[in-house]
Amino acid sequence: MKYPAATSSTTSPTTSNHTARVGHMDNKHRADSERRHNDMSRLLAQVEEAVRVIAPLWPLSTFIAVNPLWDLRSMSFYDAIDYAAQILEIRGYPTESFFAEAYTSGRVTKNDIQAVISDTDISYEIANTIDCRMYNHQNEESSEVAATGNKTLQNSYSNDTLLACAVDRELTKWCAAYAGGMLPDPVKNGFYRTWRNIVGSDPTARRIAGKEGRKQLATMPENPIDTISKCLDRLSIAENDRVRELERRLARTLGWSGYAKWRSYWADNSTSRPALTIVDLLAVRLSYETVLRHKDISLPSAHLGTLFTHLRRKGHLDTRGRLDTRDRLDTERSRPHSIPATTLDTPATTLKRVWLTAYENHYRDWLLKALEKPLHPTSTRPERPAAQAIFCIDTRSEGIRRHLEAVGQYETIGFAGFFSLPMQYLPLGSAEYVDQYPVLLTSAIQVTDEPATKAETLVNRHITGIQELAAASYALNSARKGMLSTFMLAEAGGFFAGPLAAAKTLAPGYYHKLRDWTHRMIVPYIETHSKYDNSISVVEQVSFASNLLTTMGLTRNFAPLVLLCGHGSTTENNPYASSLDCGACGGNRGAANARAGATLLNQPDVRSLLKEQKIIIPDDTIFIAGEHDTATDKITILDLHLIPASHIDMVTALQADLDRAGTELATERTSNLPGANTKSKVALPVGRSADWAQVQPEWGLAGNAAFIVAPRELTAGVDLGRRCFLHSYDSDTDDSGTVLETILTAPMVVAHWINAQYYFSTVDLEVLSAGDKTAHNIVAGVGVLQGAAGDLQVGLPVQSVFDGNRPFHEPMRLLAIIQAPQAKLESIIARHSVLRELFDGYWIHLVARDNPYDRWKIRHPGGVWQHWEPAE
Amino acid sequence: MNIIYYLGTVGMHSMLIGRICLIGAVVVPLVAVAVSLVDDGLSGRRKATRLGWVSAAAAIIATIMVALNGPYSVTLNGGNGSPVFGLLANQLTVTLLVLVCVVGALVQSFAVRYLQVDQVAKRFFAATNAVVASMAIVCTSATALVLVTAWVTAGLAFVVAIGYRSDLPGVRASARLTLKMFALGDTALVVAMILIWMQAGNVSLLQPALTVSVASRLSKLSTIIALLIVIAALTRSAQAVLGRWMPGTVSAPTPVSALLHAGVVNGGGILLIRFSALSSNSVLAMSAAFAVAILTAIVATTIMSKKTDIKGSLAFSTMGQMGFMLAECTVGAYIAALLHLIGHAMYKATMFFGSGSQIPRAGQVPVPPVKRVSTPIRLAATAMTVAGSLAVMVIVPEVLTHHGELIIMAFVAATVAAICWSWWGICPATPRTIIFWTIGMLVAGGLYGLVAGLLGSWMTPALPSVGSGVLSPWWLLSVAVAGIAIAGINQVPAVRNRLQALLIDIGTPSTSIMIGREQGRIRGGGDSLPGYSYETPNTWSGSAA
């Protein structure tokens, strides 16, 4: 199997509906219609260009970490930030006080900074400034704040801004109603047409636009693209300014624009999610603006009071801590006097680039030094390990691999957790397929659960049970919304719910057990196995199997047990649960892929055909599936009924070792879980997982920093602190470079997305983070609001990246460490524009060496390689 | 002042434990306020929570003492022998006391973990305990003056709880609006209290009969006083325009909402019942309160069904539920109102606590069943389950002995019918399902009947007598009429469109809250362009240098 090139320039379903109707016109109007057609396609192109500044936002049922600036990647990291800062008002770098604290604590040193400066064209004076800026940052930032505050207070808000606020309110109101299915759209007209049908009845439209204005809104052209065109003309926005103006309009509701972008460009065509596309969104916003443009949008004075209070506060965004560490730094200890203070006027961004790079290089130096150890003595490794365990490249797998290797003769391998199976998975009794593959790919196979038992009654009970639970929740929900039933439901329901709520709060562990038991009573567990769709021939299955084995480099020396271990996270009451699941499985749990992979590799006909490709799997080797629950660090071996009697003892032994490793990893993790420093069991990993009051059940991928592509020998025995994506790769067995090409264009891009998502959510809590989880308000089942109303939140919540008011995640760009020949790397980079953009545009740092005996070399943009010298 | 205070001696010797627990339940939360303010950090919050449970335990023991020995009180009496300050423990007050204290403790237990990284959570714990202490006094106060004072304090403490995270979007606007509206409602109550004081002094609530006789002395002002009390109750219980403050409060962290919906918003009902003698004699006040409450029940519930954000939907649901509860008060169905107040408190706290569970994961939509029940059988099954549940409920003794309970049974029947009808619409028809479902509904109906019957007969002796101003319970059925009417006019497309737009619009907070929530995220940018531009207060340090 080949991965398609990783790129977002997929076909554009945004416009297919709307352009279709252009075409059957009278002959005499042909010229007209052609010109119109050109206009429309130019406008569509402009919309597509404008939408680059927005990142797609997946529904929360499958949270996907994205680089918020992904479509700006043709610019460099720095330029993209500058650009987005103008449009989205994002903050692209950590604050100066963040760096100041890093400097104070030794996390970044003078040598690091000097090393960075010597690599750049920054003059010595500026370098000096950097130091004194650090010591003066406090005054500087507060004066900046003061200036802002004054400016804001002096300027009264113009009508335009108030208009924009009013339109925001209307747009988010309709978006939430439409996405939540509250606007009737039986024939799938799309958001714009549905809005147009109802806005004529909207009281607020009448109030702010007047009766005439409301009528204008309701009589806008039927086709949204016509509306956009008409409105842009009416607003007299010049052709050259269009992209910029559209960008700014999309940026005002970053969340809903992101959702619309996902719906337009990334969603599966068969999706049942409401058709809220970018064109629709823009058409609605521009309609309001056009009609309201000359209206006086005045807010009552009390409302203005609110507005100004908030803007005044804006200067103090950080008084509550979060990124700002001013208070703690306000001590003399952070001010060594040895460095002369000069005041040169250096652009803040330049300084931050230097600081960020130095901060990253410090970690790079630490990591490369940590990897410098005597080569793992291969002679002490057993000829054939007791078992081989394949884990996802997810950073959390590093911990479990380290501990598993420590408890027994196990070999572990890192590989993308969907096991090269881009499959749509249908759980038993489910009506909807789950996309179990990275969002950059498309599905190729369908896998279903097939009951292993022939006892039909049990299967029926299982399916009936699922249907009963769905019916119960539907019935309660209907009664909740019914005028006659809602009152008694709440009253009577309260007497049942109250004691349960107390149990859930006071004894979450026991409640969880009780609930699981009840669930098993209603939906009895039945043994199943993965079944591939009949249309997949054995030959195709073999190609999946050989691709899987060769990409992970497991083609010989098979152990008697090979564990394919997916991962997922069991958490309670967590809207962001999917952000803790397997990103390679499209934000879902990874068990299905592990099971499908094991099934595939255990098939005798697949194995016999693999022999033709010189992959000889011994008859005594079996593949088993497992799932690592990253919240509890328990690893469950799945489908025990499929394990032959000959291997049962081995599997039992393996399970015992997995339990030991898991327990040790959980203990290790406890040290930095917030609030876990008590004797209370509910604060420990297992307790947190079942606790509905827990907003930080685990740290997820926070801390992720590097992507290491090398044999496990390079990293074995080193405690990498669950911060590295580990992809196993042996350059010697990959002469053609195709495996490396796959790794760089798919898993590395996924790792980069995750890394960039964590980076931006950490450095920009205001715009690119989802804000405080404790005030989240789920809307329309697709996302969260912060508080009572407004825009969808994008990115990760504060609790995912911050520990109290200190960043837990260290914001750094991804460091790719690859053990492969330079020439091979360069030829792959040359073939893929996305890799050139990422490596040459400072999005990812690349360090490589040809072989274990070589020195590490750093790749600078443009393909300049330089030997790694750690800053002393 | 020539009043001499001395310790009341009413049966002090016999029920010392009960009295100590009664005082403890009220005072311990005050200690917790101090503890959480002094001890910043996790340990302080844990201590406050433990004290919360101590107070809940004290309330429960106080209840047991009432069950064993009957009502008792702790009072500080004035010179004329009537109480000045004091707490009263009877079946009604201790039940409410347990509700308030347990809710407070549970909210804190939840919040200890939920707010574990919140830097200013001590303010939440302090405010929560202050709310609990003052609501505990509202529930148990022996005199009108103390009740009114505690009521005002509870409101202020709750405003602090809403506003404790002023950095969150919309929180300041919401806290300010709540303060304003509470000020309005509480002023009404304070004025009422002044009027009462001028006419009758500090009214004792120790004996219902005594209170009634005092109330009769207010003859001229009684209607005004009743109206003022009603305004206070309607404001606190978020009714109609007086409830404008409610939707914005979901901007505050979840535990604040749980506290509000379980322990604060039901204050209106508590006030009307405890001040029954002062408010329920006025036909005008009761009619006005009924009209406002029932309208809110209808409108807010309809808006709720159109809200797509979970917390907003819960907030409007509460407004509707409180409307129904207050309407029950105005028809004199006090037991029904109390049951609703208690049941709804637990229900809404649970819903808010679990409000993060509303994201369905992929693959959870089940295959539709092969065999479904046909419509006639669906009808029959629904009817039989309704009849069965009602029968099981009625078998429980004393369910039907209270004022207005018959009407409530109609609502119960409608609820069972709605659940069953929806259930049989999508559920597979297997013998097992039919048996389990039917038994389940009957058991649930029976259990609820049991709880309602027991709680009802437990509280009845302590209930104030119902005044002459209350309406007939049959008026409650206007909710049903409205429900059917709305369903009916929804069949007319033109009306449906209008109604839908209207409901969606009312349900969305105003622009000021929206701007508030922007919190400086007024975006736009770059150079001003000819003809059109958004203003850009560009303030990010360094990002666009």
C-alpha cells in the first residue's frame, strides 16, 4: 500500500453544489454567462485562498490535532505566524517572561543563545539586547500593557466594530442552531438557504436592520456564491482586497469557520453532519454586513460598560497567571548583574525566534547526549525474544515500552497505531462505520466484527441490549423536551439521579464497576473476530500484511508471540476524550486496528503468500491484539478465545509482565499528575480514569518534542520521559527508501500536526486554545463554547497543556531525529514539496546520521548539513 | 435599646443533641468559609469540603432528632418572650436543611477535583460555604427578620460565587447582571420586611398558627407585602424578565452552576412556603405569581427544547421547572412543590456535573431493530404502562391525600406516556424487552410513589396552612393546554417559522454578553481599507512587531 502524498489540497466539495447550476442558459446570454462563470470561479478561488488562514476543526467526537497554520506552510514558520498574527491576532511565541523563567531555571543557557546567534545573521549588539531584554522584560511588558489600556480607553469603538460584534452574535446563533439540527433543513439545502428561509421571521434582524433591512436579508440571492459576490460589490471592496477582507471575516468566528472548513474540505462525502460550508458561512456574514452597513449599531450604555471593562482587562490577560509568570519572577534572584544592560531597539519577534530556537536546541542537545551511550550490546539480547510488542508511535508508548523491556526479554517496535490498515470499522451492532485511519489518508478496506459464537440468542441479546440502551436514552431525552413530561421527569428522575451523583462523586471506582456490571447485564459480552470485507482479495490482504511488516522492519526473527498493541484512553465526562485516543486511528481507540492486524497476519493463506516475498513467519508464531489504556496504563490482551492452547501459557506470562510494566508506568506518571500527591486513590491514574470530576485524567501527548526514526537500539534503556514519538526503522533493510518515504510523509506529518497543536495551544491561550475546561459548554454535539454563547473553541483546553498557571507542555517545534543516509533523505525531501516546506520553512528541525558510528548532523534549510556541536 | 436578650429555655434539656446539630449544620459552613479563605491551596479546599460533610451529617442528625422527638428550636428571645434570633427544626425545615447541606458538600467534593488547578478556587469554596450557611438559615430561621437577612446574604454570596473567575468570558457581565436583578428582588423583600416590622415587629415563624394571627394584623398592607414577597421569590427563582440573570450564569465554572440550580434558585419556593402566612392570603399576589410562573414554565421549556448548547438548555430548563414549582406553590400544593424542589435540585446538579458527557463517540449509533412494535400495540403498551405505573404509585399510602396531588398524577401519567411512546418507537420488540421494560417502569413508578408518599407524609405536620388567596390546582393544567396548543400551531408552517426564529433568538444571550465573551478578541486587522474596516486594538506583545 502507498500513502497518498500528505497534502490538504483535496478536491473542493465546497462549491460543487453551487456551480452546478451554472450552465443551462440562453444562447444570447452565453457571453454574459461565461463572464459570470469566470467571475464566480475567480471568487471561489479567492474564497479558497482566504480560507487558508483557518484550520479545519473536526467535531469533538473525533478530535484531530492540527497545525493551526497548516495551509500557510508554504510560508516559513515565522512568516506564517506574522501573517496569522495580523489576521487572527494570534500570539505565535511564548512570552518573554516564559523565556526569562526558562533562563533563570537553566532550561536555556547563555551558551544556547550564543550558539543560535552564531548560526544566524543577528549582530552581536542585538545579542546583547536579548540578554538585557530578558532582565527588563518585566518593565517592558507592563509598559506595553499600560499603553494598550490607554489607547483602548481613548478610542471609542467605531460603528464598524460594533457592527462586527452584532454580526458575530447573529452568525454564531444561527450556526449553533443549524449544526444542532434546530433549523429545519429536510432537503439538505445547506446553511445559507436555510438561514435565508427563516431570517425573515427573526426579531433581532428586525430590531437591528429594520423591517426593510430584514426583508433584504430574506431576499438575498438564492445561491450563496452570488450573495458573496453581490455583497462584496455593495461593500465596495476592491478586487485586490477581497482575499484579505474575506480572511478577516472568517477570522472573526475562528471556530465556526474551522468547522465549516472541515465540512467543506475534509469531511467524508457521506457525512451526515449538517452542511455548513465556508461559502454558506461567508454568504450569511456578508449579507448581514451589507444590510447593516449604514445602520447605527448602538448598544445601550450599560452594554458599552461591559465592553470597555473587558478591553481594559485585556491588558491584564495574564494577571491570573496562565502564561505570565511575572509574579514569581519579581524577585532579585532572576537578575544577575554580570551582563551589561543596553537598550537597543530590536524587533520583539526576532528576539523570540532566537529564544525559541535556543530553547529547542537545549532540549536537542540534551536528547542527543542522552542517546550517546555504548551501543546496545546485541550479544546479550536473546536470539529469539519471548515476545515482540508493537506499539503506536504515540509519545505515551515510550513509557510502556521502556517498562516492558525492563521486566522481561521483550522486543518492542514503534509503528503508527493504525497498523497500516486504513479501515472503516463497523463495531458489532453499530449502524455507522468508524474511520480508523489518519485523516490524511482515505479508507481502503472495511472491517466488521463477526460473532465468534454460533449461539444466536447471545448475539441477539447483545444487539438488542445496545438498541435498548439507545432507546432508553432517546426516550428520556424526548421526555425531557416535552412540555407535559419534562416537569415530572426532572422531579422523579432527581430522586434516582441524586444518589447516583453522590456515588459517582464519592466513590467513582465502585460506581464505575457497578455501571460496567449493569451494562454487561444488558449487553452481554460476546467473543468476536475481525472480518474483512469480501471484496478484499487475499492478494490485497497480503499486500497490506507485507506493507505492515516491512514498514515496521519486522521481517525475520519472529518471536512466538507478536503483540499488536493499539491504544485508547478511558475517561469520564470528558468532552475532549477523543483527543486522548489514537490520532493515527482518526481520534478513535486503536483496538480495532490491532485486532484486524492480528487476524490478517494469522491467516494461513496470507502467511503462505508472504513466504513468496521472503517474509517467513514461523508456524509457532502467533499474532495477538492488545490495547493500552493510557489513562490507567493497563494493557488488555484482546480476543483471548482466538489464542491456541499451545500459546496460552505464554500469553498469561506476557499479561503478567504487561501488568507489572503498566503498574510501574502508572507510578512513574503519578509524580506529575496534578493533585495526585495525596493518599487519595481517586487521584491516582486508575481512579482518575473513572472520575467524572476529573478534568485532567492524563497528560495525553503534552510534552511531545521529538520524532525519532531509528532502530530501538538507539533509544533502548534511555528514559525519554514520554516525550518522543518512536518509529522503528532500519535503514539497512530499506535500500529503495520507500519505507523512509512513507514514514516522513505520513507518520511524521501526523506527529507534526500534534506537535504544532500542542505548541500553539500552549503559547496562545486566547485564540488557539479551547480555554478553561471547567467552563466548557458543549454545543450541538460538535464542539464547545466557552460560557453561555459565542464561537466554537479551537485547539486543546488549558488543562491539557497547563499545570495550574505554569505551562506543562514545553512549546517547541518538532525535532525529527533520523538514522538514515543523508543522500536518501535529501532525495526524498526533494520529491515531496510538503517535506521541503516543513524542513526548509523551520516547521520541523531535522537531525540525522548515516549509521550508529557516524556523528549527528543538523540539516539547515536548503539542505545544508552541519555537524552537531552541543553548546557547552 | 431596652430589649434584654437571654437564652431561650424552651425544653433545652431534652434535646441537646438535636440543638447542637442544628446549630452545627448552620455554623460549620461559616467555619469552612474562614478555613478556605485562610488556607490557600488544595489542603484548605479539602478541609472546607470535610467541614461541608460535617455540616451535612449534623443536618441529618438534626433530622433524626425531629423524627424521634418532634420539632424543637434554639432561640434567643427578646424581652417580651418572642424570639429575636433563632433556628427552628421541624419536619419541613430540617428536610430543606439536609438538602442544602448535602448539595453544598457534594458540590465541594466534586469541585475539589474539578477545580484542582484553579488558582483562585478558594474564593469558590468560601462563597459556596457562605451560600450554604445562609440558605441553611433561610430554611430553618425561626423569625422573619433573620430569614430575610440570610436571604439577602445568600444572594450576595452567590453573586461572589458566579463572579469568582472574573477572567472567564462573560462572567463579569453575568455577575453584574445577577447582582442587579437580585438587588431588585431583595429590595422588594427588605421593603416587605420593613412594612411587617412596622406593623407587627419581628414575626416569629415558630408556630404556624401564631404567624397567621400576626399576618392578620397587617390587613391594609397585606396585599402589598404579599406582592413584594412574590417579587422576591420570582427573582430568585429566575422567572420571566426577573430571571434575565439566569442564562448568563453558565459562563461560570460547572460547580457554580450545580450549586445555583440545586441550592439557590429554588429559594423562591422555600420563601413562599415559609412565608405562606404572609403571602398566600392575597388573591392578587397569588394570581400574579401564578401567571408569571406558569408563563415562564411554558416559554422557558419551549426555548429549552430549541437550545443546542447543553448548559444553556439546562439553564432554560431550570427556569421552566422553577415556574412549575412556584405555580404549585400558588395553588397551595406545597407538598408537590417541595417534592419538585428537592427532586429537581438533585436532577439538575447531576445534569450539570455530567454536562461534559454529551459528545457521542463514533460507532455508537446502533443498527435499527428488525422487529418493532406496530402502532396499535405501541399505543396499548403505553396506555397499560401508564395505568400500571399510576396504580402502583397510588397503592403507596398517602400519595393522594394532599392538596393538588391529583393534578400531579396527571403530569406523571403524561411523563410515563411520553417515555413509553418514545421507547416503543425505536426499541426492538422482543419478549425480554417487553417484560423487563414493563417491570422496570412499574418498579420506578412504585419507588417514586414510595418516596413521594413518605416525604409527603413526613413533611405534612410542619406545613404552614394554605392561605385563602391560592388558586385552584386545576389551573396547573394550563401547562398541558399550552403544550398541546404549541404543538398544534407548530403544524402551521408560517407560524412554525416565526416561532422557531423567535425561540432561537430569545435563547441566545444579547450582544453585550457576546462582546463580554470576546474578552478582547475583537479581531480584524492590518491597515484600514477604504470603505470598510474593523477596528483593530492590536495589543499582542511582540506578535506583530
